[in-house]
Amino acid sequence: MIVTSAVRHAAAGSAALLFVLPVPAAVASPAPTVSSVSSIPSAPSVFRASAVGEPTPPVRRYVDPARLDQRGVQVQPLAGAPRLPSASALSWVVADASTGEVLAARDAHRKLPPASTLKALFALTALPHHAPSDQHTVADSELTGIGAGSSLVGIKEGYTYKVSDLWNGVFLSSGNDAVHVLAAMNGGWDSMARKMQEKARSLGANDTHVVSPDGYDAPGQVSSAYDLAVFGRAGLQDPAFTRYCSTRYADFPAGSWSYGIANTNRLLTGENGVDRYPGLIGIKNGYTSNAGNTLVSAAKRGDRTLVVSVMNPQEGGGFAVYEEARSLLDWGFEAAGSVQPVGSLLPGRPKAEADARAVAAARDGRGGAGPETAPRAGAGAGTASAEASGTKGARLEETGTKGVGTKEAGTKDAPVEGTPARSVPASGSSAQEAPVRGASAEDGPAQGAPAKDGRAGDAPDEASAASDASAGLPLGLIGAACAAALALWLWRRRAGAGGSARG
């Protein structure tokens, strides 16, 4: 009888408290997502819009940053994916300009001389500091030190030019004289090289070493197809950069008259027997005797924009760089949605931040480190990347390939010195020594770790903590109700017993 009464009191108290439980649980619950609302087939569209508010950002898929460190072609096709075209370039990358996802690559971090594609990094560094309408009178000292055989737009000392004219000279004519003048306006040649190096690191481009800001061959000057794609993607976010790199023809002043200049990117102009690529945005081509032909291009088709970088094709002559870029762009547009990304152009998450997240997860009892706590792509562009590791050690080779049909000759007696191996990334992948020489894309994808997709990006820790609190709330309140009911029963029993004794 005593037990039955106690249970009855506890049940009554628990039932009363359970009526209150939905209120705090609803407060602690996160707001409904687009997927949860839209999954209700009977919900009207007006309700869905008002319940969701701002649209949920697209889910960022996790990709293994170490995969691009591996040698050979990297691609993860799904069912129905088109076959990769054959490309003879020593290194190339195909990436989505919007998400930064790398769709396919070959030796993406191989360090090679960049030629005038390095001017893309120069523009990213110097463009913001002068308005297009600013004018500058050129001094003779600003035109000294230009390398023999350099491409020139025709700048003369004593002439006054608008900044926009100088940038047309950089992007269209690949003019090293225009680069020298703009560098002088931004602190000088050596200072500009240092600033470009800092800019590259801030973008997560760790393969690039700047010696000559115009891209002219210099001992130790290297970049990679990965870094060139990073520069191209970053440039597309600047309207001024995009306007200059997509300009096909312009008038260049020469005192009281002007003359026409044409962009040397044949995919953009369709000259010299190279067909124009539909939707091409630019970005920059280059050639030196040591670098061979190099190109970083972007194209838009529908709502999708791709960035492709190609370095030093080994077959097909001087225009092969355009045709290989064309085939890779075609493949990238056709492969939309049918390949898993093999990397990202976004700077990696700093290791200290990843370690802090792992410690917090372990402290909160949510499990150990996993894909979410591993260093991965996801930090916004412009933040410094702490992942100095990326490519494995790569020794540079002199290719001896001569390009044709371009103005920039460069030097023939300045071989690029070998560069030190990159440090091994924290993921533990082993270093790989010599790069592949001239292997075609038909070699097939290299064996590596599969992509880890399906990650929901950076879910806030507050939401998960609120969910944990909401889950633990009913049990705590039920226990408190039971304890209160038991105490009430004991009090009433003692009171009844005392009354009987007094009576």
C-alpha cells in the first residue's frame, strides 16, 4: 500500500511536469532547415518560405587535401562521368571557380617556372592601390632592368599614362615594361616581389617563389598549376581584374596618338588559327624558353564557372597549351555532378584551430577526431594558410621545349634551380620524390584515399550543445519530479502518523 501510494504521487508529479517539457525543449531546438521543411509534401510554399527565412548555404563537401600531393592524374569519377582527355602538360588543374573544388588534376603541386602567368599574382597584389584614372609620368629609371627578349607594350620614358593603360599593357600585351612601371609605383621591384610572396601565402599558394614579378625566368622562381588556379580564382572575385583579363583589344596611348593592342591569349581572341572558346573570361598566358607555354584560363557556361591551369605541354607545338586547356574545360563542364572533388583551392583550416576543435569535441563527449577535426579546405579566401606542407619534394627538370607564336622569349641560360621538398603534412602521407616525366592523362587515376563527402561544413558548436541539453532535460526533470513526489508522500505520512498519536 505504501509503495502504491508513493508510485501514485510520483506519477502525478511526473505527468504535471511533462506538460511543461515541450516549452524549453522547443526553445533549445535549432531552427528548421530547408531540407526538413521542404520534405513535407503538403506544406504550402508560403509556409516554407516564412519558416526558413534566409536560404541555407550549400553543403561544403569534405575533401582530402593530401590527395593533390600524390603523383599522376587524380580524379574520382562517378557513374556516367565522361572520360578525361589526354593532355601532355607536365601539370594541370581543373577546378570550380565558385566552390573552389578541384575536379581533376595532374601533379597539381609540381613546382615549375610560371612565365607570364605570374602576372596574375602581380595584379592581385598591385591592382587595389591605384584607381584606373590615376596618371603617372614614366621615369627612365623605371624602365631599367627589363630582361632581354621580354614582351613589351611600348612604354616610353617621359610619357604620361593612365593606370588603366598600364594594366591593359600587362594583361593584353604581357608587357614587362608595364610591370616595371607599376612595380615602381608600388614600392619598387624587390618590395613588390616580397608583397607578391606574402599575397601568395595568404591565398594558400605555398608552391610559389617570386623572384621577378613579371614572370621572367630567374633562378629559383617557381609556381604550380595549383597555385595558378588559386590566383585565377581569386582574380575573378575582383571586377577590375576580370575586366582587364577579359579585354580582347584596346588602344594604347603614344603621346598625341595611339595604337591598337590585342590580347595574346588565343582562346580569347581566336587568332592564329586557334578557335575562340565560348564563354572564356581570360585570364593570362605566358611563355619563356625555360618554362615553355603556360596558361591559366576561366570560362563560364550557364551558372557554372571553371578555372583551368596548364603548364608546359610536351607535345603539339606552341598552341598545344590552348587546345589542352580547351579539352579540359569541355570535360569540366560535361563532368558537372559526375565526379567527386579531389581537392580544394581554398586555404586549409589552420592546424591550431583543428586541434582546438578536436579537444573541445573530446571534452564534450562527442567522440574523437574525425574528418571534421582534420585540417581541410573551408577557410575564406584571403586568410593565411598554416599548411605549409602540400606537394612532396619535386626536382625541376629542364624541358628544352620551345614555344611558337608568342612574343615573350625570356632567357635561355637561366635554368631554374631545384627547390627544397615540402614538409610532410600532418595527415601522415609519405613524401614522394621525383615528379612524373611526361606521363599522359591516360595513365589513369593514382591510387589514393577516397574522398570523404557528405560533411555538412562547419556546424556551430552551440547548436549541438543545445541539442544535447534538450535531450538531457526530460530525464532530469522526471528525476526531480519523482524526488519531489517521494518527499511529499513522506511528509504526509509523518503528518498523518503524528495526528494519530495526538488523537
